[in-house]
Amino acid sequence: MLALVDLLDRVVSFFGKLGAWCALLLVIVVVYDVITRYAGVPKPFGLNSTQIQESEYWLHAILFSLMIGYAYLRQAHVRIDLVRERLQLRSKFILEMFGCVVFLLPYSIIGIYYTSLYVHASYLENEISKSVIGLSHIWILKSFMPIMFLLLFLAGLAQLMKSLLGAMGKLPDDRISETLGGDL
């Protein structure tokens, strides 16, 4: 089971790192947008200010969508540890499994389903920007929503399996803090 966990971790981490590169690209696009707007530098490839600005929020959305599962794996999400910090290690793993099974995994499945419908409708309508001179093919941007929920599902599945191994006492010691986060 640990081999499957490692595979899921690698897949989610790959997309998380890909999303991190969007942050660099986003900074470059924002700086370029500012320079072209205020320094009078012409825009290449027939792009206009609206398209460049819309590409900024596209990159931001892609960044968030690809990073959310990775952030969950790395325990970078918000936790409220009022009860959990007082529990024994095995109970922490059981609580983590409960959260994954009851909340995270069903939420991710529902998210995949409904956002896929949303993307499909956008594709069929050939949705474009509300701005006349904006970007087209909005379905491409919207397609990152089901991808986000899929990556979150895979991260939750990996977390569930690590927690199960931890509750059974079969999770290696060096993986415990990775699974539960914080000081144990």
C-alpha cells in the first residue's frame, strides 16, 4: 500500500510543482503588463491589454488548481487542532481517516462531477470572454476545476491510506509527521 501512496504523492507533487511554475510565469506576465501599459512598449503577437490581464487571472486560477492537492499533501492547509492536539497518535490517524472518508473524498467526487458538467456546457457553447477583445475558449480555463478536484481527491486518497497504515502501526516513523503535520 505504501508503494501506491508514493505513486499518488508523486503524481500530485508533479502537478503541484507544475503549478508552482505558473507563479513565476504569472509574475512575468504582470510585470510585462505593467511595463507595456505605462512605458508605452508595444504588445507583441497582436495581444491587447485585456487579453494580457485575462491571462493573469487564468494563470492565477491554474496555479491554485494545480497546487491545492500538493498543499494538502504537505500539510499546508488550515487545521483547527483544539481537540486533535490532545489525542493519542492512533486517535489522530483515525480522526484523519474520518475527515477524509466523510468530508474530503465525497466533496472531491461531487466537485469533479459538477465542474465537469460546467466545463462541458462551456465547451458546447464555445464560451468566450465577456469582453469583446478578451480571450476565447474559456472552457480551457474552466477545465482546471475538475482537475483541481481530481488532484485533491488523489491527495485525500493518499492521506487516507497513510492514516490507515499509521493507525495499524505500519507507517514508517519518518512518514508520521508528513501525514499528520505539526509537532507530534
